[in-house]
Amino acid sequence: MSNQSWWEKVNTFYKEAYNHFADAVSQGTKWIREVTADSIDWIWGTLQGGWNQNMRADQIVADAMLSFVPILGVVIDIRDLLACIYSLNQQSKNSEEQTYKWMELALTLIGCVPVGGDLAKPVMKIVLKQIRRFGLNNLPQAVKSSIEPIRQLMNNEKFVKVVGRKNIDDVYKKTADFCRRQAAGLKLDPILKKWRELNKDLADVLNSYGYLMPEEIKKKLVGLLNSSQNWLDIAPRHLVPAFADTGRVLNHIADSLHSTSKIPAAKVNQKTPVNFGKNNPPTVVRRADKRKIGCFKPGKKKIEQAKRKGDQEYQKFEKEYYRQLKDQEKGLNGLTIDEYLAGREAYKNNGRGAGVSQAATRNSYQNKISTSLSESYQKQGKSQREAKTLANERTKAIMKELDALHNPDMIVGGKDITGRLGRGDVNRSIGGNWNQKAPDSREAGDYRTRLKQLDDYANEMKTKYGGNANMNAEFNRCPT
């Protein structure tokens, strides 16, 4: 069965399910109905939640608000659990990826537990939604992307009326405190207990409403329920090893929410617009927000080779490394976001192309070196013929040490336009860093490659400022 037909059938099921839950929504929670009354497409995007990677900020906020509704809150918890089960079912040979999946499941189940008397539960839902979207290997970006939807939630008059104006300021603190408590004392039993409860809730839903569902959808849900039970049986040996990293994630969330709580919230009546790509691109921003990309580090062999040639040669190597890195930074930031993304797409489709620009730059530079050396040798008393021979030999030796540099490198969106040349060992060392994970990023809990960091940054800034803003990335050499 194709994914498309499956989602079409799920869409039909959710439309029917929404009608059955409408009564619960309207009982004392008319504000939810007002929020979700615009269109069934909007409702579908919201109810998909953990399955939907393209939710708008208003849908993320509404998804969090829906968790307040007793019946819908349970359905949303079940949905989030099943999204994790579906992910676990997609077996991976990568042990690190499997660990992430178990961490995500643990965080999801923690997020289903009432937090601060349910007051902060919507905030946890928003954060976990973004973690599912960006992945645990992109934790800083996931948490950062949660802040704007959380602020929208805090500024929503209906939300304020439900929780009470005096309690709004406590939401960040209570959520942060909850995360820290969980991180300090992660226990298996409460997580497994919540998992069992959700399995039972899903079984009850299937028993009570299964006859209303399309048969194929019911079979899928029954299959996921069985999978959930099977995973539950072997969960302890997977969850316990993942607890250390899960605690780190919770502390990171707590720190981010704590720092955010110090920023004054907008007035409740103030509407804070959010930009979403082409639907609302600003035209006044010339440069995107500055973003540090994971630090760059020459390979050990490169460093050892340079050091064997003496301190002076090593200092030259480091100086050239810094120069080329900053040339890459300058070249990248000379591109607009759209130019960068177009360049990345072109590289993925065509690689480096025929290298016409590289060859032209190399030939031009080689001719300049050879001519200059020949003139120098003639001034030393060599004949024109001898000077030319010596110049050609020396030029070949020099060119072996040089590469045609693209600023920025084509792998990060650069065009096939080459400016200057630099030491080849340095150029290759920087180029080899792009598809690697940076040591400072790993220490901060970010397991993306430098290239993935840059791609995510570009897409985030395009959403915020549109494609005409210039890139504004910062590249640094890792501490020695």
C-alpha cells in the first residue's frame, strides 16, 4: 500500500473522528471550537501532530491547547506515542539512531504526564513537537524553534482565560523545574506505567469507536497497538541506557526555558505576527541572524605533517587555515539564502560539474607564477631559455601545493566561480570537515554535521526573513 493512499485514508478517519469529538470540545471549551472552526484541512494538520512535519505555528499552538481538553488530550497523547512506535518499527542498523528513538519515546511519555497541575503540559507538548520535527541530534535548534510558538501560546487570550493571568508567568518556571526534577531522578516505572495506560486507552478507543473507522485504518491502529505492547515488553533494556542522554536533553530544555522566562512577555492583546516563507516574507531584512556553525579542525595527520617541518611551517599552516576559513565565511555570506539553497540543490544534482572555473583559474595562476619566476631568474643572470625551464619546474612544484578554491566551496552552495588559490592541504582539510560533526557541537548536544547545521540555518532564516536576506554564518577554528 502506498503512503499516499494510507494518508488519504487517515485523513478520512480524522475527519470522522473530529465529528465524534466535537461534543467533548464544545463542553466548557468553546474557545477550542472557535480556534478549530476555520477549515477541516487546518484541523487535519493540527490533529496529525506528531505525524505532521509541516505544521504552522498556529497549528502547533492549537495542538498544545487541545491537550487541555480531557478526551482530546488523551487522544493527542496516544497519537504522540504511536508516532514514536511507528518510528521504532522502522528498524535502523545505526545504534546511535536507535538510541535517539528510545530517548524520543522517553521524552514523549514524560510529556504526557500532567506537569504543574497541567498548566505547563502544553509547553512541553510544543517543545517535544519541535524535537520530533528537528530530531534529537539537532536539539538546540529544536528548542530554539519552540520559543515563538510558546510565546504565541502565552499571548493567546483564550489560553490566558483558562489558566489565569496570574499563572502565565509561572508556566516557563514550572516547566523548567519539572524538566530538572525528571532529569535528576529519571525512573523507569513511571514511564512504563504511563505507556501501559496509553496502550489501554487506545484499546478502549478501538473497542468503543472501532466500528466507526474504515477497516484498513482500524487494522493499522491495531497493528500499532500490538507493536506498542511488544516494544513495551523489551523496553527496560533500551530505556535505561538512554536515560543519561535523556537527562541531558531535559536539562537543556530547562535552561532554555529559564533564560526565555527572563524576557518580558508581550501584552495579551498584542498580536505578534509570525513569518512563514512565501506567505509572509519581510522585505526590509538585508542579512539573516548571525549563527555560529560548528568549529573546524584540521586532521591530525595534517597537523603532524606541518609540525614535523618545524614551528615556523606549522604557524604558516595555521595562518593559512584561518585565512581560507574566513574566505569561505565571506564567500558564503555574500550569497542570499535563496542563492545558497539553489547552489546546494545544484551540487546535489550535478556535483562539481566540469570544473571549468577551476581549470581556468589554475591555468591563469600557473602562467602568472611561471612568468614572474622566469623574469626573476633572468635578472639573476640566467638565459631566457634556462630561466623558462627553471621557472616551469618550480611552477609545477608550487602548483602541487595549491588548489583552486571556491569561496564558498561548491558543496555549501558556492557557484563555479573561483577567486584565489591557497595551499591544497589546507583547502582539502576544510573541505573534509563539512560532512563531519563538530566537536564543540557534540559537546552541546548537537550531533548534526556542519553542512546539516548550515542547511537547517538557511531554511530557518528563509522562513523568518524570506529568501532575499543574505546568509550570516560564522566559521571558527576549533580551540587547539
